[in-house]
Amino acid sequence: MRPIDAEPVEEWLDVAKEAAERQRIALAYVKKIIQDAPTLDVQGSQEDNAPLEVDQLLQMNGQPVYIVAKPNPDGEQLKFWALVEVGRFYSDDIFLTNAAGGRSEIEEVINDIEAIYRRPPEVATA
């Protein structure tokens, strides 16, 4: 048997106990955030993500949309989020602002857009 000075070991155990308590509190907080998070409507969400029409966009002022551009000659297809702004000058004006700050009236870019969705379209997996 080897005699030891228990005091440093007890101090280390006290520090470890305090750290474990802080970790327990942090994990309880994260658990509460997860429990309070909004629930996604997964079942109904796939049905209502059809491409949006202009009349639907007119009702979406300030809301995000997911834009899928037509493929370029190399086959690359730009996809990005944008915010809808309606009626800045006239009640039927629709502007799209992308994350980089680019802003276009929908009439200027509609021929370059394949579809506009409420969220990224679901990709079927085989």
C-alpha cells in the first residue's frame, strides 16, 4: 500500500463535481430548447410545396422563397433563397432579394427562373 495526500485528490474531485454540475445544467437547457422548438409538418409539407404562381407571390410580402433557375448552357442550375417584396411602388410589383443583396423585379428575371418554391423541393430517392 502507498500512502497519499488525499487533499489534492479531494480538490480535484470538487472541481470535477462543479464541472459536471455546469454540464448538467447546460444539457438541461439544450434539452429544453429542443422540446420547445416548433414542430415541422412533415406529412403535409410535401403536398404544399408546388411551384408558386404570381398570385401566390403577391400574398407573400416579406417571406422567403426558394428559387430554381433554368440551367445555363453548361447544364449548371443556380438555386438560392430570396425574400419577396410586394407593392413597393404599385400593388402588383414583386421584387426578389437574394442573400447577396441582389434585388430584381420579377418581370426582369421570370424568363430565367424554372420555378419558385416555399422551400427547397424534395428530391425523390430511388
